[in-house]
Amino acid sequence: GNWSLTLDSPPDWSQVASTADLFTYDDAMEEFKQGARVRIAKSLGVRTAQVVITNVSEGSVKVGFTVADLTPDMKERILSSDVTGKLRQQFSTFKEMQISPAVLALHFDLDSLDDKGHKDFSTGSTTFQVGPPAKKRTYHQPSGWTRYGLKVLGKYDSDTWLHPFGDPGNWYRAFHGTGRAGDSTASRQAAHSIVDTGFEPSKSGKIGPGVYVSPFIDYVQGYGGKVHVDTTNGCKQFLFALQVAVEPGSIMREDYPRGGGDNQEWTAPPNSVRPYGLLIKDTQAGECAIA
């Protein structure tokens, strides 16, 4: 898959005076690319020859790269390691990597993600009215979470169920947790199965059969999955859940009202619930040994 890291400026080892110089002089760029390949390879534990720099662009310094000829064992090892922390050690001006370490630990293929759907809700959120005229419902953005978009545009006959936002054809927004599937491995596998093949309806839920979702992320958090990532700063625990769209008119039952009167649980048929985002929340230190 495609990877991307962002640097505030050329790192010290590049011996380039400024970002402008990097993009002005061809020899400086070639030297930077070679140095970046060596350091990326060291961070990932692969051979330098396997690292291919696909592009270097301005806006700070953005380095796109791929890793060729990865065996399943190599991919598993990379995905379970602290890639972000290791890159930070190799690049003195490291700013960010495009994908959260939790996404890597969940083993989602980066090619299944769509950066047009990425959004950071960690600093707050708001509400919107979504759906057809006279049948709108409130979309409560997932405050405190970060969304990684799934590649779903073009998957169905029309994209208006999701895009553009505000279209009267938009489906309702809601959330689904897979934590009740079992331990972290089982809940991760359940999330993968939903993204790959769709939902399986519950047969014995509290308000009857169907796919259970909630318009409130804080409610779903209690059903969310957990993943532990062993980082260079110690073990960190992340929560994960799916952001989904629910077809208007498909809600079969709803119950458990909260203070404002809105129900916290909805059920709908499987083909009326579509996942479109992976939600990640950084929570606290955890025991990596029990991940």
C-alpha cells in the first residue's frame, strides 16, 4: 500500500539549507531520496532496495513511498510495530505519518482507505441535520475521535448516500462497535468482516433482530473494540468503532432514549447499513501483553 510521512523541513542529515533548496536543486533531491530510503528501510526492518519513493512534494516536505516484495510475515511484523515512533527517531524533523499506529495494528490495508474521508474530531464536533426533506435526523459528529475514510465512493449505483454531504439523498449517520465479538483479535476480525462483506444481523438483541447502531458515539464507545500498540513511548490503548450510514426509512425499531429524547439504539436490515469510516480514539496506557 501507499505510505506517507510529513517533515517540517529537510532533516539535519540531508545537509540541505532550506525546503526551497531541496525543491530547486536536482542533486539535493536525489541525495535526500536516497537518505530517506535508507532511514525508512531501517524503521521498517526491510532492505533499502525494497523502499520506493513515489513522490516528494511541498507543503512542509511530504514523502510518499511504497515497500515492494513484502511477504505476509514481513507485513505482519511491520503492522504490529511502532512505525511512527521509529520514523520519528530516523527523521529529526518528523511531523506526522498519515495513518495512526492503531490503524496499522488493526491490520487494515492502506489501499482500502480513502484520505478524502479522513477527519480529525479530537478538538470538538458539531451537529447537522441529514437525510431527505421532512425526514431528517441529527448527525452528532464523533467528538474526541479520528476518522479514517474507507474506499466506498463508486462502490454502489450512486454516491449520494454519502457524498456530497448535505445532499437530500444522504443516508443517516450512525456508529457501530464490534467489541462484543470477544477479545481484541475477535473484534478486529469482526470489523474487517463488516468492511469486506457487510453486516450480519443480530438474532437476539435487546430490541429484536437486525443490525444495531447508535447515532451517539459515546453510547457506542461501550461496545467499541480495543487494540494495544507497543510504542516507543510505552504501551498505548486505542478504541475503535465503525462510522456507518443508515438508509432513511429502514429503521425497524429504536429505543433507549437519552436526556434529549433521541433514542440511542436503532436496528436496520444489513443491506441498509453501510460502513464508511474507521474511528480511532487514543485512550490510555494499557497492558500490551494482553493485546
